[in-house]
Amino acid sequence: MKKNLLVMMLVFLLTILAACAPDRAEETTPDDDGEDGTEVTEEAKPEKLVIWEDIDKSKDWLPAAIASFEKEHGIKVEFKELNMADKIRDQLRLDGPSGSAPDVVTLPHDQIGQVVIEGLIQEITVDDTVLKTYSESSVTAQMYDGKLYGLPKATETPVLIYNKALMEEAPKTMDELYAFSKDFTKGDNYGFLALWDNFYFAHGAIAGMGGYVFNESSEGLDRDDIGLNNEGAAEGAAYIQQWYKEGLFPKGIIGDSGGAAMDGLFNEGKVAAVMNGPWAFQGMRDAGIDIGIAPMPILPNGEQVKTFMGVKGWHVTEFTENPYWATKLIEHLSNDENSKARFEAVSEIPANVALVDDPIIADNEGAKAVAVQSQYAVPMPNIPEMAEVWGPMATALQTLATGKAQPQEALDEAVKSITTNIETNHPAK
């Protein structure tokens, strides 16, 4: 009798313990290495994942990448296209709270800080072997406050584009380019043009001479350490002003209409070389210009031009119910095979280090130049405070271009405005 009672009590306790045990949303699969017979835990698979890709950027590569993911993991994947510059972020703000947000989105890296603060995307965790797939600077661009929020998809940065009918080969140094411009610039013809009243382009010379926007700390970018009026920045600004002072840049390429004016002169065959990005290549070719493309020449101080780099990335939304599989999906989308296929389809240069030497990049003059220049480039700061930099720096650069201020004076005023705007619009945490 006592024995039966003990057995009944034991069964009862086991039943209670089983009922109290946490639900498991995982399933076990054999360890890939299989060396010690251990098993790894893998989260249960969802029926479907949803991607938002940039408009007109999915054709001829994304369906194939999805098909291979579906075949490997047995998870259905759907996608739709939305404008990356603003529509994806704005739509995510609406669809997230309503429960209809996607699992994966693509965004430009300079939006990361703001969308993290708004709770639209989440931190991801991947193996170091995955991170080594991409250039260090492109991974840095996907980080905010020391945490990783995406994987790189494509990079872009300004390079030197020249008219082969007017310039036989790209100069190796800015001193050579300056000497060429002094000789070539006559009437409506110009040796070299750059939108150096626009901080996006001017940053290359300012940073190359020793300036910086926000200093890097162990916790990310330090908004209180601004280096846009240090000695190096002033030297860079003086170098920029020199080109305007000596009449090597026309007055018409200052301000909002400067880009169109510069493009028009180049496409008319009146400019030997310009500083511009890969987005300009096709328009120049369509204008009938036989263009050569190279990394930016070395500055007079022997340093590289440190152009701003933009990085497009894949991100896991805060609203997904399947962050594990969404992360696996972005690893798949950005692997070497799919990044190569995406480049072939849309001509956006991947951040994958293994592809720099691949013939598809190495034999493509424009892609190679962007890939090489990206090694020296600086990711645009992705913290919200960066919004306060553009206006004051544009004002400073335009006063330099028109000779209304000296470099140190203009930069001191810009940094004063930037600091005030940051304190006003971005209260310290």
C-alpha cells in the first residue's frame, strides 16, 4: 500500500513539474561540425518572412536569393519594393504599431541612429566569421552606441571621374591635378571641379588634412567632441578656398544649383575631371562622354582624400516575431554569392571583401575605383546629431568659396552653431 502511494505521489509530482516547465519554441538539429556529437538549439521556423527592398532594386537577383533560402530552410519569403530614402522608414513608423510591419528592411546607414531611438529596428547578433565577410568600415557604419544593427548591402563614395578625350590618365596626386587645372582652365573650360561648398564632398579634403566630425569613443561617436575647427580642418578649408580664389572653380557651382551646373559642363565636354559618385556614371555615358574612373588623388600632405561613405544595409525590424530567422535571412541576402548577383543586377558596389578581387569588380573600372576609395572613406555619422552639421558647414564653406571669411573664422562659427543646435535639439541622455 505504501509502495503504491509513493508511486502515485511521484507520478503526481512529475506531472506538476511538466506542466510548469516553460514552453519551448526551439527544435534541435545536429551540430554542423558533428565532431563531438552535440546538438545545437535552433528556433522554430515561421511559415513566412517579409522583406522590404529599395524600389527597382530586386529584379534579377532577389527572387533567386529567396528561392535558395526557401530551399535550405523551408521558410517562405515574400518581398515588396519601397523607396529606401524615406518611404521605408516612414511606412515602418505606421505599420509597426499596427502589426503589419515586415521582418527585414533596407535602409541607408545614416538613418540608423534615429530609427534605433524610435524603436523601429533591433540589435542583431552574428558570428565573427560573418562580420569578416565585409569591410571593417562598412560594418562600423551599421553600428550605433557600440551595438550592431544591420549587415552591409552596398557602399558608395565619391571618386575621380575624368573625360578621356581631355585627360589621358588619372593623376596620382592632387598637386598633379592642380597643375593640370592651372594649365587647362581657360574661358569655359575647367581642369577639375568639385562641389566643395557641399560638406558631403568637402569632407574628403577636411578629414584628409586632419579634421573630423565626431570623435570615435569606446561607446561610439562622441557628439561633444567635434573636430571641424581643429588645425587640420582649417588646413583643409584653406586648401578648398585656394581653388576658388584662383578661379579654378566657376562661381556658378556654388549653392543648390551647383550640382546641375557641374554636370552640365562635364557632359558638354568642357571639364576634364570631376569629383562625383557612382550615381553619375550612367548619365555621363549617356551624354557620350568616354569616362575614366579612379580613386581620388593623394592630398598635398601625403594623405588620402577621406571621402564620406554611404552604406546601405539589411536590418531586422523591432516588430518581427522571428528575429533569429530574420537575422539568418539577412546573412543569406548579404553573403558573397548573393551580393555578387545583386551587383550584376543593379550595379551597386557590395561591401564584401572577397569580391574586391573578383573579376566582376576588378575588371569594372568604376566598381573597382569605388571599392578602393571606400577603403579610405569615412562612414557618414549615423547619430541623430549629424542633422545639425550640414547647414552650418554649408554656410561656412560658401563663405570660403565667395571669399567672405577666412578658414578658421568660418569653421569656428560653424562649430559654435553645431554645438548650440545639438544642445537645443538633442538633450543629453
